[in-house]
Amino acid sequence: MGINKIFLLKNDIYRKARGGYARFLNLYCASCKHHLALYQKDGPGPLKRLYLDCILAPEITKNKKELICKSCKKIIGTRYIYQKENRPAIRLYQGAITKKVGKGIYISK
């Protein structure tokens, strides 16, 4: 059995710029259903990119160029700098992930 880690929503300038609405998302690989990350999504709209500072768990290695599923080795997205906000992010490939609204609890294995 893993250790439960409970997160609180971050209240930063990016959240305020998007109207203050935020939620936790559990992200899964669309191919093998392996849990990829716990993510804080700010604002409405579809999930097109993952900002590295909003990925709460597990830690994503900073030097990797791509986000790859640890289970099936499928490429989920590519790292880049989102120019509009000058923030490091991962551009998600369409249909690469599924998501479920979460409560901010991450169970490490």
C-alpha cells in the first residue's frame, strides 16, 4: 500500500488571470490507463498543455524532451516554452490522455 499525499490548490497569478477557478485532474494514459500525474487545471476550456509548475505529483524530470508513459512507453507530449506566458510546459498530443476530476490526493506506490 502506498503513502497518501494531500495537495491544496495553488493560488498564484496564473490562477487569478484565469478567473480564479481551479480543479485537480488525475491524468491517465489513453492506451494503457496508467496514472501519469496529478495536475491543477486553472480556468475553463480543454486541456491542451501541462504547465510544469502545475504538475503536483509525481515529479517530472526537467531534462526530458518528451513525456512518455512509464507503462506502455507511448509518447504523451513534447516539452516546450509557452511563449504567451514564458512558462515551461508540455504540449499534449491529441487523444494521448484521459482525465478525471480529482480531490488532490496522490497515492504513491
